[in-house]
Amino acid sequence: MDYKYFEDEQEDVEETRSFLQFLVLNKRFAIPIEEVVEIASMDNIRPVPEFPDYVLGVSNVKGRNVAVIDARKRFKCPEEEKSPRQCLIIAKVERHEKDSEIGILVDDVTKFKELKLSEILPPPDVNNEAVTRYILNTYFSTAGEACFIVSPQLMMSLEEQDLIF
């Protein structure tokens, strides 16, 4: 085998990133796979007084207390009937140099998606700090549907994180 030829082929391979894609009221979102801890059922979410309205409360996930964010409320979606496929995406976050986790209640986890770096686009150019605060990037499906890549870490402001963590 000609190893130089093999090396040349490797240089043509574009770097990729992996994401977990999910739905919130038929809108597509994704988070970087390295931030995903697990996907869990939405059992026993207990409300906590004085949390922001989009924080449903806390849930015991395999012995860990995890704050749960309602993605519909966080993304300011209208109230609608709950999806039977709702689940929690448990994601890593860091606060005050301490690793922690949050649960993100979503309507459905649809797939793992691997993207070439050239397919990942900047976030939409809108004048809305609340939206651009947690949208990192965008990509488009082969059908032309937009998918917004979000950061679990940025889904809460620092002041909101101080209330929860």
C-alpha cells in the first residue's frame, strides 16, 4: 500500500462535529453531543418556589438532583398539548468552576447528526439578545429546514444560574 497516497486522502477529509437533534413544537434544535450526559424520562419533577417560570423544578435522575428547564417556555413557544414523546436531555453545564447538570424538557429527540464544519453557519442575524444569547449556530437539513444549535450553558443568564445552582 502506498502510505503517502493514503495520507493525501486523509487531508481531504473535512472535520466534523456531532449533535443531538431535538424538537420543540416542530422546530428543530440541536446541542453539541459532548454536552449531552443522557436522555431520561420526565418523572417526578418537583416545583421549586421562586424559580424563573421556564424552570419546571428539580428531578431526581439516578440519584442526582437536576434542575429542569421547559424548552417550550425558554424558547417562548405557545402553550400546546404535551407530546407523548417528551423527555429530558440531561446536559453538562459549568457554574463557578463546578460541573453540574440541567435537564431540558423537549418534545422529542429525533437523531444524532454529524455535520461538516462547512455546514455549520453563524446564528441568525436578528436584533434580539434573548434569542442570540443561547443560539450558537445554525444548519439546514437537506429539505431546507433550519436547525438552531443551542448551548445548555447559555440557556440561563448568570443571575438565573445563581438562583438555581
